[in-house]
Amino acid sequence: MTALVETLDTTPRLIRFNYLWYVGAALIVLIAAIASRNIWFLNWVHVMCGVLWTGIDLFMGFVLGPILRVLDMSIRKQVLLRLTPRTLFLMPTLATATGTAGWFLAADLGLTNLPWPQIAWVYGALALNTVMGIQGLFYLLPTNLRVCFELQKPNPDGAKIGLMMGKYFYAVAAQGVMQVAIIIIMAKFVTGI
């Protein structure tokens, strides 16, 4: 019984609500940037959140993901059980802040009033951000949680996890491609449409 209690005590909790303070702080900074109407501040929030979101996505998708796929299940389990609580609130917050700051920045810079075909770049960024957000919130996040909940079981079903992660890999790869596409669009904004 003591060993069981020790095992339960050392298993990391997947949902750590103490991270909500960071979400709240990030949203306060986002709201302050929007309310200030300061282009530099709004741009800083957009760029910082975008760099973090894109960098973490690309790192996890193209560096960490392939490494995890070849690791022994016990090691993969330990990594995922420690990684998930840290990214559970972080990634949706970064995605939301990036897109929201980007939209207000585009509006403040007059990019939402561009004529055709220049407005297509704005629509492209909006479409990519929307697809990435929907895919992240409604597929990647739930799949990640299902895998982690399965890993927390005393005898995780490796076949079930393998099936979920196989599809997950392609979704993460799609996110990586969309992240690169949105970087191309952002580079076009900076150099002039």
C-alpha cells in the first residue's frame, strides 16, 4: 500500500490550474496592448507570442516528436507526463494572443482596408491562424490529453497510443507547414504588400 501511495504521489498531475495565473497575466498584457493603441507594444506582443508559438510547435513537431516515437514507452511516458502540464495552457494562450494581437495590429495599420489582391495576404493569414487554432484546440490538445491519460494507467495500451500518435504526427506536420506559410505571409507584410 505504501508503494502505491508513493507511486501516486510522484505521478505528475496533467492539469495544473496554478498555470492559469500565467494565462491571466498574458491576457492582461494582450488587453493592455490592444487598449493602449500603441503599435510598437501591440507588435511586440504579436511577434513575441508568434515566435514562441511557432518555435515550440516546430521544435515539438520536427525535433521532439520523432525522438519520442523511437524511445522506449516508459521514457516516452515520463517525458509526456511532464511536458503536457506545461503546454496544456501555454499553447492555446500563445495561439490566441498571436492571432488576436495580429488582427488588431492589421486593423490599426490599415491592412484590413487594402484593395484586392493585396487583401488576400491578410485573408491568408487569418485563414491559416483559424485553421491552426481549430486544429490545435479541437484535435491536437484532446489527442495529447487522451494519450497522457492512457499513459497514466498502470498498463497503458501501446497499440491504442500508437494509433493516436500516428495520426497526431501528421496533424503536427500540417501545423508545421502552416506555421512556415504564415511566416512567409508575415515576411511579406514586413517588406510591403
